[in-house]
Amino acid sequence: MELYNTSAGGLSIRLLASIKFPVGFTLTALASDADPLDFPSITIGEGQVNLNGDLVAGKTPTTYPVTLNIIPGSEDDRNLDILFQANAPRRFGQMDEITLIVSYPDGSKRAAIKGICTAYNPGKGVAANGRMKTRAYSFIFAEITGN
């Protein structure tokens, strides 16, 4: 019988932005009321059966979405807000190339590279219970590598 430890305490996320934050910063203010880091599943291939019952398959080019949920008002929230404001469409000259390096407690790492900022909430929402809403920051990457 195996014992598997799936705890994520000690997760480390380093973000680099080619123009606004070329040295980067480490994200530590991860939300407690939403998934702090989400790599949603993607479709990498599709297939159909032709009239004769043969499988006709192909790979599907896709991007890799990633969402970070951050504690509102934290330094990480302020830095990400600055980054997303700088990459807003009204600033046609700026488009940071984003890199995320995720280090897991088990020693494994994932690097999301060649990314862009895609979605965030430019305001600060408030929930009915009086709590500031967690801020979600979304990216799309061309590639994810790692072990």
C-alpha cells in the first residue's frame, strides 16, 4: 500500500514579465476562498470515425490557460494589477511576455512560457458578507514544460 502526500503547502510561484517586471517577483498571497492556481484541462487531440469505421485523428493546436487567485489588497495583488493595467488594450505599445515558474513542495516544477495577460477584474469587488472578493488574474501560454 502506497502513501501519497498531495499537500500543496509551500507552493512557490515566480512571475516574470519582460517589460514591466523583468526581474520578476514571487507570489505568496494565494487566495483561501478560490483555487490559488488553476491549470484547466485542454484538448490536445481529436478523432472521428469515418464511414468505414476507421479512426481519423489529429492533434489540436491550443494554448495553455492559467489562472491565479490572489488575496485582495496584498502586494501580489498590487503588482499583478500594475502588470495587467500596463498590458490593457489602451496601451498598444506594451505587451509583456509572461513566464510563470511553479515550484511544488515535492520538488517538481512547471514553467509556463511565452504567455500574455488575458483577463482580470479592474475593480475591487465586495461580497455580500462584507469581505473583499478574491482577485483572479488569467494568462494564456504557448508552452508548459517541466517534470
